[in-house]
Amino acid sequence: MPGTLAQFKIYDEQYYGGMFEAVYQNINAFNAASAGSIVLTARDILGEFAKESFIKDLDMVSWRDPSVVTAIPDTPMVQDEFVTVKLNRRLGPIAQTLDSWKKINQDPLVMSYILGQMAGDRKTKDYLNTALLGVSTALSSVAALKPAVTGVLTHTNLVTLMSALGDQSASIAAFVTHSKPYFDLLKDAIAEKVVEVAGTVIYTGNVATFNRPTIVTDSPALIDSTGGTPKYKVLGLVSRAVTVEDNSDAETVAFEMVTGLENLVYRYQGEYAFNLGVRGFAWDTTAGPNPVDSAIAMGANWRQAATDIKALAGAVISVD
């Protein structure tokens, strides 16, 4: 139902700021901010899935006996594919009477401007939260990439996280965490009583994370409440661990005046789409296109395509 004058606060001779209420979350996590581990790009993609084939690794080196000429069976080359899935989104519809804008002495086009700002903020949150849901779920589905830790986040637990990639731990480009574990890590740094570490924390507010950037964002994708007591996922992501590809050709926004009602109404509505992909994994197309969050959060829907776990998106731990 379109909003009317009843939803607006009408002030006499007071300043209208054109501001809007926002739900705050750190969304500065894409591209350079995450050392290239969470990537946002634009690409027009046809269909519901994007597929990229690759040749699977071959164990082609073996012991040879020079004293015989025994026939050896051929080893075939095998292809697999990485699959990203398209997600479709809607903006609005949102409607407000023309009369309500006149009463606050504003051009109704202000509505388009404000909603455009809102949409940009909300879209970016959606990109980030969906990306983190996908990559955390995919990594959690591989037991070797989810080493067990206890208690809150500490530097020791971060080392355990990195150890999941063994000799490729240096490929971890960035950590991603909810603010709760991050502040536990700050406390741990101070409690260690190491002058260099504790001093840095106290005087600069920063904590050492093994020379890697840490993205702190209170994303719901990083909270697991299934057991009653919340657990927090901490991610160690490699380069291009998760990609969001905005389908610019799929974005349409309409702003129109609606007649035939008691009052003239301006209505805003838009739609867009993006593809979500996790490094080394393929979205299971049998799970269907355009999945809802609960489907993205099912580990069975992310099939490990790359054989070597060190070629996947990183590692994850779960802390108190």
C-alpha cells in the first residue's frame, strides 16, 4: 500500500535534511580492502549459472622399472568445472503520495535521490553478506579446512586456522571476522604481556594479525546460532576466494507517477542480479537456480571441484 501524509512528520518552517536512517555495517571489504580475497566485479552473464571448465590434476609421476617392458594402462585426462550461481534481487516497490512531498516543500524527485542512495548501501551489504555466507559455508563443508579450536579468538587459534593450509598458509591474504572475536583478539594481545604487541594495541588500537589485513564486519553470515549459544566464524581467505559479479545488464530501476488512486502516487521499483562464486567449488546445479539464503548456507550445495584442498578458498574456524 502506498504511503500517505500520515507517515510523514510535517514541520512548520523547519529544515528538512534529506537524510535517511541506515543499518550500519562495515562494507569496505571488497577488492583492495581485503587484499583481493573478496572480489566485486561487473560482468554480463547469460543464464542462471556461469561455468568454467578445467583439467583436473594428474598424479603422473611414478616409479619406473628399467628392466622390463610391461604394458602400462593410459591415464585419461579429466575435466571438471567451477560453477557460479546467479542470484536475483528486487528493490521495493516503494510508494509515496505526491501530496506528502508537497507538504514538506520538497520535489518528489528527492524520493528517487534518497532511495538511490539507500539502494547503493543495501546492495553492497547484500553483496558482502551473501559472499561471506557462500564462502564460509563452502569452507565449513571440508573438514580439513575447519580445524577444531576452543574458546574465544586468540593468536594461537589464528595459527591453527592458517595451519589448515599447511605449506600454503602464506597464500592466506586476509582474515575476516565479526567484531566480537576481533575484540577478544585485542584482549588476548594485551594479556600476552608482550611489550611490542600490547603497546601497539594500547597506543594505536590495532592488533597484529601476522602481517595480513583483517576485515571486521558484523555480518550475520559470520554468526552460527544453531546450538543456542552463538559461535562466530573466522575466515582466512586466499586471493579471489569469493567473487561477486554484478550483472549490469540485469539492473533496471523504474520511477513513475501512478494515477487512478485517491491521491497521485510516486512509485520506485528496481531489480538486479549478480553471480556468486567460491574458489575451487562448484554450485550444485541440481540444487536449482536463484537460491535463497538457507540454500546457500547448505554445505551439500557447494561441491568441491578442485582436488587439492590447498587450491580452495582458504580455511575457517569457529570460536566463542
